[in-house]
Amino acid sequence: MDIANPQFWVAVLQIIAIDIVLGGDNAVVIALACRRLPQKQRNQGIFWGVFGAIALRVILVSFALTLLAISFLKIIGALLLIWIGVKLLQPEPENGGHEINASTTLLGAIKTIIIADAIMSVDNVIAIAGAAKDSIGLVVFGLLVSVPIIVWSSKFVMKLMDRFPIVITIGAGLLGWIAGDMAITDTVTREWVNVNASFLHWLSPVCGVLVIIMIGKWLAARALKKRMPIVDLANDTDKL
């Protein structure tokens, strides 16, 4: 894709936004994995861990781009993105969820970061592959920009999300937009849409956004409602 083409930069911004919104946990993993290293080795652990994570993610996305050329896989990928977007809008689990063993050696910390990043980055890989428009160059550029942002600006991004929850909703909506676009660019649907229903090029992404936000908010409200009686019972017990 030509870098002079505005669509190139739109796709790059999408990849960066995806990795920042979905990658907040990765920054926490890096901090946890390196917390027991000697002070002098922490920066080395972060650098080489991030370097390995970027390299592995590029490889995974390359495979994903190849697989998405197979019939129906973009549609399946779109459905997965819808699920990921809905999950993004759910309230945080009450017990946290980061069970990362800190290593006392540099190689151990690097290995922990790379393995944890690979396990946690399935959603990133699918979303980035959908935004990349079959261009591995876009993937590499987007990851090189976004991963350092996650590492060195993670605290700011997390505070921004805590203070302005709308940022998370926008991120989930972006996944819906990409999912809608993926569904109509599958090898099975692309030609029919181009010939018979070109309006789906804008309607399908919009529907993807609406589906994620409506289902995600509804499920989040249900989850919070289920927690409320538990909180009330705890308060009543304290009074006794």
C-alpha cells in the first residue's frame, strides 16, 4: 500500500488504536515479569521482552493474513472481533486476573514477557489482521509505533481509560467497524457486495459498531446488577 495514500495512514492509526486499547494488560504483564530483576537489568528486560513480543506478533499476524485469504475465514474473524469487542465493554473481574510469576533472571523475565504476550495477543492479532488490508508493511509499521507507546505510556493510557470510559467504548466500536468491513470483504461475499450491494461498504461497519456497543452495554449492565446484591449482603454483615 502506498504511503501517500490516505487509506494507508487511516489503517496505521487503526492498528495503533487497536494495540493501545487491547494492549493495556500487556504493559501490566511486562511490569510484573520484571519486578524482581535488579534495577540495572529492568530496562534490558523490558527492551528485549518488547522486541521479542513485536517479532512474534508480526509472525502471528503474517499467518493470520494468509489464513484470512481462505473463504469464510474473514467472516469467522469478524464474528470473533464482535465477541472481543463485547468482552472489552464488560466490567473488570473482582479478583483482578494477572497471575504472572516474576523472574529473578533477565532471560527468565524476557521469556515470561514473550510467552504471556503471545497468549494474551490473540485478540490483537485478529483485529490487526483485519485492519491491515493484506499489507504486512502496515502491520510492522503499526506495531513498531504502538508497542513502545504501550510500554512507556501505559500508565497515561490506563488513567485516561479510568477517567474517560468513553475511550474504551470508542475502542470497542473500532473493532466493530473493522469486523463489519471484514465480513463484506471475504472471498465469498466481496464480489456479490461490489456488484449488488455497494451500500454495505458503509452500512456493514456501522452495524458492527452498533452490535458491539448495544450487546456489550447490555451484558455489562446485567453483570453489574448481579454484583449489587452481593455488595449489599456484605454491607449488612458488617453492620451486624
